[in-house]
Amino acid sequence: MPHVISQACCNDASCVFACPVYCIHPSPDEPDFATTEMLYIDPDACVDCGACVRACPVDAIYPDTQLPAQQLPFIEINKSYYPKRPEGVKLPPTSKLAPILPAAEVHRRGRHPLTVAIVGSGPAAMYAADELLTQPGVLVNVFEKLPTPYGLVRAGVAPDHQHTKLATRLFDEISWRRGFNFFLNVEVGKHLRHADLLQYHHAVLYASGALHDRRLEIDGMGLPGTGTATEVVGWYNGHPEFTDLPVDLGHERVVIVGNGNVALDVARILTTDPDKLAGTDIADNALATLRDSRVQEVVIVARRGPIASAFTLPELVGLTHAAEVVLDAEDHARVRNDLATVRDNFTRQKLEILAKLGSVDSASARSTKPRIRFAYELTPARVLGEHRATAVEFTVTGTDEVCRLEAGLVLTSIGYHGTPIADLPFDDAAGVVPNEGGRVVDPASGQPVAGAYVSGWIKRGTNGFIGTNKSDSLKTIQSLVADYNAGQLSEPIGGPRAIARMVHARRPEVIDAAGWKAIDKAEIARGQAQNRPRVKFTRVPDMLDEVADHSDVPLLQNLLSALRRR
């Protein structure tokens, strides 16, 4: 009875190191780990010990006999990663273990323990904090501009993917460790500058992500009724910056340009029965809008053909089990043509799923519920409409043929791009901070910028998944600790109390870990009353009110008391 990794896999790789027979791949030391869509258990090598189940932070691993019905395709997906073996041949158990990446060992020097500021609180930030706090005496201060932490796990993962959001359990555990402090509701670049942080820390690590969309530069992409898929994700996930986003679902068709995983998420949410979403942590205002939706079709459009689809195999499997998905006759022909030439195994599996989808005409005849349609080889030319978007005009890729899709909402989902960080160099073309091994580098001199480090998307670009940040952050921390041990980082001018005083002076509304816990508990309590995981606060003043209502002492005193206990 081998175990199987399912759709919720976050690529954290904790399961790899927990496995006593090294049967989960790719491991972080293998070349394809950074780009793999998920991890895979070798069914012929698995000894059914269950160690991986306990290690997985998102509960994505099951015995093959206990997989939920919609996850059954993952038995074959796991198996197909490994070479075929003769029938009946099983691999013997191995005593070889996954190679452990060495922890960065801190050798204390100077008056103050190693003290690191981390800007951002998403997976890259929390995994970096986790790695630093494996060493005794290290202090980590995490700065986040929102009153709530955890970045895209809270505000980016779709509400119907609650398994993936379980990663926050690990992050909560990290946040309560000795030496960890949250400084939430503090924006670096506004309330504090890089130089301010560097005065009070040996190093500043930026893990602020790459949250801005790449823009589609065509006529009409500024009309009412146009926007980005990422904005809609923030809207239905309750991100305070998108609470009041005008999402007009009063028309029958939505067009999404781009076919990555974010496009699939948005299409699925827009076509899911609102009664099913009512049991999730979707924002209340978004749920109300979805209940009044008139959308009958979401068309996901790509410039290239099916073989170049940007979505991952796990997300396609999940989509086809959750929604009605169709192709028109021309796109079915494109899929068949690509199947005749495809070489990559996982691309073949995606094409085989696409080939089994219903056709536009037959599906519309037998179903009245909203559907999703993939459309290929269409290059957007312009958005039509006088006062608001009414249609999108395309050319068939590589030809002069023009076609038009009526649509009341036009969204783009063509990737993310990092934004410059004040006082640090920036590579605008790549959308990253120039770095070597996580050390920020001045491109003019080629020399490291003392005390400045990066991790996550702002370091490597917009690739990888939640757990990919674990190994990525480890490499940055190894660089940081090596520099500290070599005496290359300047000593802070003050200790933990001085940091707390400085932050509070600049931003009196700063929220600490106890304040976040008050928000978290209140959201969960509100959710329990409705049989939901949580009901989110979507406005910053409401979050601040909740913190104030549960603060028995002034925040600065609260912070200092916590620091004295350390």
C-alpha cells in the first residue's frame, strides 16, 4: 500500500528528509527540484511507514487506498515520474537517506547576538526565520506592511484550496519561538528606511515577493471592466487593498488572457457554486457578488498552442474535477496534433486530459451551469468598448485572421514582476534585486551591498511554489551567516528594546505577535459561527480595533515585556 502525494503538494520537501528509504523525489539537491510542479513518491520503493504523512505541512500525502476520489489520478502521476520496471519487480528498501543541506552554524561575536530584520512575512520570509532560529541566541524581527502575516498563503491561495493554506500552521509555530518578533502594519520604505533597519540589525533580508502583474499593453486595457487576475485573487481572498475592487459579474462571459495556475484559480472560483464557496474563508463581499453573478462562461485564452500550456498538471487535474471544462473543435484538433509530437511525459499527460474534455457545442446542449473554456493560439489585439469593456479582439497567432469574443470582464494573467526596493539596486528587466547566493550585489561595482540579502521571488524571479522557498531561503541564510562569522556585518547600535522603541516611535500602530493572534482568534471564532475555517477582516481599521479590544497593556509595554523574558 504505497503512499501518494496529491494536488496540495507545496514542494516544502520535509517529506523527502523524513523518508527512511529516500523514495521521494526530486530532492532539493537534484537539478529539477527548483522547477518541478510537485514531488513524487516511488510506489516500488515506498515501505508504507507513513513518516512522510506526519512531515507534510499541508496534509497532501495519503495511502493509495485512502485517496479522495478526485485525487485518484495522482496514483499514476506519482508512478509516472519514475522509470518503468518489469512487472512484479520491486526495489529493495535502501538505507540511503536524502542528502541534508548543512545548517548555517552561527559563531557569536560582538556585544549583540546575530540580529536579522526580515522584510515580508510570506513563505520565503518564514522559512528564512525558521532556518535562522535553529541556532541558539539568534534574534529575528519580521516586518510586514499589512496587519496580517503570511503573504500569498493567506491572500493568494484560492479559498477552495484549504489544504494548501495549512502551511500557516508551520508558520504560526515559527512565530512563537524564542527570538522571533512580528512588527506588522509597518511598511519598510514608508515608516522605516533600509538604513533604519540596518542600524539596529546585523543584516536586512528582503523576502517581499513580486506581487505586481505584468501588464498587457494593448488598446482598451484601462477601460472599466478590465483588470488583472491577481487583483481578483486579492478581492476574493480579502486582501485589504482589493476589498473595494469593482468586479462586474453582470455579463455572461469573462475572458482571461494567460493560462497559468492563477488564471485557472480565478476561472474556477468564478464558475463554482457560491453555496460550495460559502464553507470556505472567501471574503464575504466577494461571496455576495458571486451569488448575484450572471457569468455563464469563462474563456482562458493563450497565445500559444496546447503543448505550451502554462498551468501545471496537478492544477489541471483539480480543475477538471471541480468544473465543466470544454474546448472548441479547432482546439481539439490542436491538442491531437500536439499529442502526435509530444515527448515530455507530464506534458503528454496534460494533453491527454485536454483531449478528453467535452466540446463546446455538446456541453452547452446538456448543461446550464457556468463552464470554463480553453482557447489556444489567439493573440490579443485590443479591448473593445466605448465606456467600458464589451469584447476582446484577437488575431489567430501567426496569421492575419481576426476573431472577437464578447466579454463584460477582461482579465490578464501573464505573470508577475518584482518592484524596486528603496535604497537597493534593481534589475528592471528581470524584476529581481541583483544578487549572488542571496547577497545583494551592486551591478556597477560587482561588490556585495553590506548587510543586504534577498530570498524568494525578489531573489530568483517568479518561479517555484510555496515550499520551493525553503531551500531557497536556506541558501541565502548560509550566505548571511558566513558573512557574519567572517566579521563582515556591522554591529547594531542597540539591542531588542532599542529596536522596539524605534519602531513604535515611527509607527505607533505597529502590531506584534499577540496582536496578530487576537486577529486570528477573532476570525476563527467568526468562522465557527458559520461553519467556516474563518471569516476574515478585510479592512485595516477593523483589524486595529480587534487588536485594541484585546490589549490589556500598551503595545510598547507588551513588546518590551516579551523581550525581557528572552
